Amino acid sequence: MITFFIALILLIVGYIFYSRFSEKVFGADDRLTPAMDHPDGVDIAPMPKWKAFLIELLNIAGTGPIFGAISGALFGPIVFVWIVLGCILGGAVHDYYSGMISSRNNGDSLAKISGKYGGSVLKHFLRIFSIILLILVTAVFVVSPSTLLEALTDGNIKAWIWMSIILIYYLLSAILPIDKIIGKAYPIFGVILIAMAIAVIGGVMFQQDKYPMLELIGHFKDYSSLHGDLPWWPFMFTTVACGAVSGFHATQSPIIAKCIKTEKEGRQIFYGAMVAEGIIALIWAAAAMAFFRTDTKDGFLSLMNMGGGNSLSVKYMCKAILGPIGTILAIVGVVICPITSGDTSLRSCRLIIAESFNYDQKKIRNRLIITIPLFLIIIALSIWNFADSANFNILWHWFAWSNQVIAAFALWIATIYLVKENKHRFVSLITAMPAIFMTAVTLTYIFGEPNIALGKFIHIKNAYFIGCSLTFVVFVIYIIFFVYYRFYKKGVEFKSWIQKKNMDWKSIKLYCFLFKCF
């Protein structure tokens, strides 16, 4: 229990101090946000800070901090380290800059922002990649609640009926003004998500004799590698994404960037929501390790045989720890959480496509023209999912990989923004360091994952070498880019300024001395 509370305190302290540092580096000021400058009553609308926070939390969370964290328990207490450091230094920074840079650019998507700071090739790549990711997320988050609801009704109401109901909700949520469904329902769902996590950790704490929490000291081992066949590097960092670092969030932050009233609210909303998600992930990881005893072979295999984090393991845990109340919480949680990410994924996908063609979204007809084709693709993917349970695992693996690719790109775009826009360019390290780390994770995963990636042909040790070598190349490119903007470009600008002033030689020498100093 000591490790859990230390991790919890570190997350809170990290929010208090590192979020303020992140805000200072960004330079949040009193300029008008899109919601206050030109609200359109559909996608751009001012919201109270508390409501924007809860909507952002639901947008980014889904079942990620629950399912992902439970699967993360298979790696043992080492997952605590990843959740704490990943959330404070990586994920929350990622979410804050994704949201705030979007707000500074009229609520634009990550893809459009990448075009402004990284060029048209990157813009088109991320636009296509983001749309594919969001379609996958929407399809994934149709299957899990539908199958659970079928099981809870003893098969009397088939999954395809539940799927139809959920898809209709997705359609309405994606096309109606943000304050009609999302603005009214999400705050309630957010409270339920938080209450569910508190109830679970409370149940574990009050039953420590039955479910003792694992401590980091004495259990600092990679239990997934010890009892299974997937080492913690890089697979822990793709398994536990929501709650640590998740690129999906970069597609969701622009939705709320269009709704914040002032830039000063961004720290509590974007950084704060990510830390809240980190706490939820911490709770579920701790509860799963205590309940299944993943430090033992039998406990590890028990969770593995359930498929890791999923509707079944959540229901099993909640029922055993909390009794009938836990069963109700599990049902509500694993139904609501995926739905509240699936609908905003479809909405975000609509906005990215509309943005690509400069297609106005004030008229509902225009919204339907974009949404209906997307809707048909998602229906086809959902039917494909139900055809074979193995298809869902394929989609989930692709989501895990593409999710962290987006995270790496979002952090690099934030780094380019800081290098170009901040006069103290060295502060770009705040996003460059997690960007380098996530680049190493994604490249190693691509070359080492044995099921859907190049790991079928490349040994994991070779994947480590290839991934780290390519990451070093990316790091060198960053250094060259930094040096160019720090010295050469600044020098050119300085020389031009000197020429315009027509200064005498003594003044030029003085200013040159000051330039070298600063």
C-alpha cells in the first residue's frame, strides 16, 4: 500500500508544480480563445471550466485507464513507475500542448497544426493517419459494450441490437451541437467514472488481508517476461497508454480547445484531466495486482486467461471486491466509458475531414454529408468484429500501435512549435524528451511486435538495436534543427536588424557581445 500512496502523492505533486512549469513555458495569456472570439453554437461554444474538465476526462479516458491498467498489472509493480513518470512528464504535457496549441490556432486539429509547423507532407500523413485511428477507435468502442450488454441480458437482447442502439447514439452525438448531448451527459458520466475507481480502491484497502497490494521494493521484476513471453520494453508502454501517454488524446483535445473560455483554464482542464486519468489508471493497476496476485504464476495466468483487461475481468473484480454494488458499477462503467470515447472519436473525425476541405459545419446537412459515409464504414467494421472474436484483437493491436505513433508525432510537433515560437528555445526539451522516448517505444514495437508487425521476422533483441538506432538519428535531427533556430536563424535576424539601424562600430560590437551572451 505504501508504493500506491507514494505514486498517488507524486501524481498530485507533479500536477501542482510541473503543470505550472508547462504553463509558464507555453506562455498562457489573456488573448481571446475561439469560444469567446467566434462561437458558432455547434462545435465552438464556451463552457464552464468544471464541465470542460469532465468532458475532457471522458473524451480521453474511455476504458483505456481501466482495461489498459488491468493488463498493465501483468508487468507487476514496475507499471507504477510508468504511470507516474509517463503521466507527469509525458502524457499530461502531451495533452496540455495539444490542447493549447490548438486553441492558439482556432481549435485546429493536430494534422492542420502539423502542416503549419512541419510542412504539408506531415499534414497529409497525419490527417490520413488520424482519420484511420479515429475510425478504429469508434469501431472498437462499439464491440465491447455491445457484447457485455448481451451477456448481462442472458442473450435475450442480441449484441447486434445493442450495437445498433449505440451506433445511433454515436450518430446523434457527432452531428448535434456539443452542448446538447455531450455537454449535458458527460459531466454525469465523469462523476460515475471517478466514483467507480474510488469504490474499487476503497474495497481493496479495507480488505488488505485478502487482497494485499504489491510493493515496488521486493517486486521490481518484469513479471510479464518472467511468466509470459512479452518483455516490458516496449510492450508495457503500448499496453498502458491511457493514464500514461496516449496519442488518441491529441485528437480529442481540439474538441475542448474550442470550448475553453481563457487560456489560463487550459492547465486545469488539459493537464488536470490527464493527471486524473493517471490516478484512475494507478487505482485499477494496483487493484488488479492485489486481486489477481500477478506476482505469482497462478495469478498471472488467471488474468492472462481472462484476456487481461476487458469487460470480463472488470466484472469479476468488482463483483468479488464490492459485491452486488460492484457488479452494478462494473456494468455502468464498462458500458459508459467506451461509448463516451467512441462518440467523440466520430465527432473528431468529422471535424478533421471538414477542416481538410474547408467545409462549413454550421448546417446539419453539411455535417451529415461527412458523417454518414464514416458511419457506414464503422458499421462494416463492427459487423466484421462480431464475425470472429479474433478480429477484435487485430483491431486492438493496430489501435495500440497507431495510438503511440500519434503520441510521438504530437510531442514532436509541440517541440517544433516551442523551438519556433519561444524565445528561450532550450525549453523545447520539455516536449522533446518525452518525444524521443515515445519514438523509441514505437519504433521498437514496430520492429519487435510478433503478431501484426515486423516482429514476425525480426528477433526482439535486433528490434531493440534497430529501434534505438533510428531514435538516435531522430535525436540528431532535433539537435540540428535546434542549433539552426538557436544560432544561425537568430544570427540572420540579428544581422538584418543591425543593418536597418545603421549603427556605428562601437554600438555594433556592444550588441554583438550581448547577442553572444543571450
